[in-house]
Amino acid sequence: MSYILTRRLKNNKSLIVKRSKNDKTNQTLEKYNKSVSALFDEINIQILQELFKNYHIKSSEISLKLKVPLSTIQRRRNAIEKSGFLHHKFEIEPKKFGFRSADLLVDVSKGDCEEIAKEILNQYRKNILQITIRIGSPKINLIATVFYKDTDEAFEIMQHVRRMEHVENVEWSEVVKTVLKNDSGILESIFE
């Protein structure tokens, strides 16, 4: 079995790639039962764009905007949502509850970053929004996004993390203002 994948390049030319059963990319996609060519055609890309603008948009509204039958939109939207390529989640806005949030930038010199992350999570679960392991900076390899009531609480968390074995240094950075959140920008990178 083979299929044709067309990708529009930035210079408005199209690149047509034929994928075969033995192709590594195709095998990876089959492993997850996802066919990129079948899932991301022009209509589905337009559906994605509408969902990025407003995830709560009704399928009937998308149908009217795209001039595509409602049943087609419903079927395709369901396939997109079940594909795993798109995640919908609710996010808490700590500021709305009177909290502040910051990233703790942790330098782990020896040992397992994942173990340090689990230890931070076990101690401060009620304050953790996320913990990520990073590469690229020789001094920062773990970032914990925390929320807190006041500077004293943030300082307590930082002091505890600093005392952990294999933690060399902890810095923090607080988000003051989000200038732009460009979730739909990835669509342009992938499909143009």
C-alpha cells in the first residue's frame, strides 16, 4: 500500500512525496494508526484553523464558514480530535485566584533530573503547574513552573530545592505579561 503526500512549500510550489509500505515514516505513522495524508487534507487544515481560533466553536458554524456539509465537518472533526495530534485542555490562571507563577530554573549537576523532579513534585505538589527536563543550557536542565501566594512562599520552595542533593543552583523567573500566544503559528509551519 502506498499513498501520496503533498506538501506546499513556502515558495508556493508543491512537493509530492510517495510513501511506500517499507518507508520508515509510513511505518511510524502506521504504528500509531495515523495517516497524515488522510487526516490533514485541505478541509481538515481549515477545520484545525477554526478550532485554534475558538475550540468551542460549533461544527455547524465551521460548516457555514467553510461551506462544507455539517455531517462531513462532524466526522472529520471527530477524527481530528481522536487522532492525538490535537490536545484540548483547561488551564488555570493563577493570577485570577490571587496567586503568582514563576519558573524555577534548576541546575542539577549529578544524578537523575527525573528523580529531582519527582522529589520536588512530592514535596510541593500543591504548588506545581509543570516540571520539564531541558537540554541546551549547561546550567539549567530542569524547570519547575510553580504558583505561590507571596514572595515568602516562593523563597521557601526555592530554599528547599537548593538543599536537595545534586542541585547546584536555583534561579527563578516570573512571567510579568504574556505578549503573544501563537498556538496557530505551528499550523503555518507544518502545512505551508
